[in-house]
Amino acid sequence: MATTFAFATLPLSSTSPPSRVFVGASPIRFHRSLNHLRLPPLRCSSPEPETAMPPSDWTHKLIAGVAGVGFLETSYLTYLKVTGSDVFCPGAGAGTCSDILNSDYALVFGVPLPLFGMAAYGLVAALGLQLATKKLSFGIDKSVAQVVLLGATTSMATASAFFLYILTTRFSDSSCSYCLLSAFLSFTLFIVTLKDLGFQEVSKQLGLQLLVASLVILTLNSSYGNSKSPSSSLAEIELPYYATEITTPSSPYALSLARHLHSIGAKIYGAFWCSHCQEQKEMFGREAAKQLDYVECFPEGYRTGTRMVQACLDAKLEGFPTWIINGQVLSGEKKLSELAQLSGYHESVQPS
């Protein structure tokens, strides 16, 4: 059986319709030009990259935040120091914090130590915030601001290390949560600043760090070396407790007055090493002194950082001896006649 092939002539015009080729009886459509292909448009797109905050910005914001906490803490302590208010010490008795915050080590050349801390934390917080926002004051550039930040945090960490040494050697029996918090914040700022600068830059500034640390230690040693007073020298002496002996006999008047003071709940607060307390007892004499409600504030002895017993802390004593008669606080030695008048003693027995 013969097969017939028919061919169509291809026109040269590009506008001609598609040609047909017949194979047998079946036409086959084809395009003679690629211009007639209609392909869907292809788009090569990628999502816009999310703008991420540089790591240094987070570091500087962290520095500003940590320093802000330190600024609030030292501001509170400065307020207490200036106003003489009682300190609230979390996790410990108020006396523990007061013993440390009211000691000679809480002053540097007569200026409250928390005030220096407030200034240092404020400077670091301001620098951290300005570096994070890239808005530096006084026309300084970033590198200068980072060097200043390194110097400030180095001085703070050095001072904290110095005071931790004082805390463990001079106040080993006391605790101060504010002191520990400030040390933690200072060391945190120092470490974060070192990490932000990097090893190479820190190694370049090693001389500056050693100079700053040396100046801080010399300044503190000079301050505390020049501020030694008899009271601070006594604070460094360890005194074991000892019982005092009263040698004078009691008069009938002293005995009667002592019984009266006991009956109305009058108390006398003192310390075993206090000579004025001993003299007050001698005024009453051996027998009458046993009738008094005497509170020993250091029954376990005295050494640096030793707390008074809670009864003495609650009485908020300013010195020894201290009488509390009918709710009235009386500091210092008192004559028997004064005590009789203040306590309302009107007995027939007269002083001899």
C-alpha cells in the first residue's frame, strides 16, 4: 500500500500563521519561529534580609542597663549616708549593714564612698547608652568613648576587689548584700567591656589599665591610712569578753532606787569594755547593781564587724551606757538623783 506525503509551502513572512505538515492524513502543527512562544515571565527574587542589630549595640545596651542598676543602688546608699537614715539590708539584720556602711571604710577622704560609686555608675551608663545609639557627646568618636569606658570599669573592678578584701578581713563576721551586689555589677561591667573591645584592643590598652588600677589602690590606701582614729584603731582590736567586778558597797538609797528602776522596767545598755558603764555601776554599788536590768551588747566579746545583740540593735543606741526609762532614751552616765527624778522615784530613803 502506497503512502502519500503532502508538503505545505512555508511562507517567508513572520506574520504568517503556523504551517501544517501532513503525515498521512494527520496534520502536525509547528512554529517556525521562537518569537511565537509565549513563556510565563520568570522572576528571580529573594526575601529582603532582616535588619539585625549589631552585637556591639546589644553589648552597649547591656552595659547601660547594668550600670543603671548600680546607679540606683549607690544613689540609695548615698541618701542614707547623707541623711543618717537606717539602712534596710535584705537577708540580714540592719545592724550588719550599718556596721559596715557606717565604718571608716565608708568614707574616702571624708566623702561618702557611695557618692563615688554613683558618679562612676552614672558615667558608665551614659557612655553605654550613647555608644548604643551612636550619639556621642562632646564630639568624641567611638574609639575614645570605649577607652574611657575601659578606664572607668577598670577602676570600679579594682575598687570592688579592694573592698572585698576589706570585707573578708575586717568584717569577716558581717554580711553586706549591697557591697556584694556592687562588686558583682562592677565585675560584670568590666568583663563585658573587655569582651566588647576584643583581645587585641585590650592588649593595646594594658598599660592604661595597670595605671588606673594602681592609682585606685594608692588612693584608697592613702585615704584609710590618714583617717585612722582612736575608734577605728579600737575596731581592729579583738577583745574577748570578760566579767567586770564592782568593788563599792551599795547604800540603802541606791538599793531602793535600783529596785524601783527594776519595778518600772527601766533598762541600762552597755558594753563590757566601756569604762563609763563600769563607773555607772559603781555609783549603785555591788548589791544594787545586781538589781538593775542590765543588757550587755557584746556578750561574746568584741572584734571588727561584731554585731550587737538584737536587743541593743532594736534600742538604736548611740553610745554606752544608755538608759531607757519610761520610753525615754538617755545617753551617758547619770547621777542617782537624776535617775530618781526621771523615773519618778519618791521614797523615804534619802541619799547618804
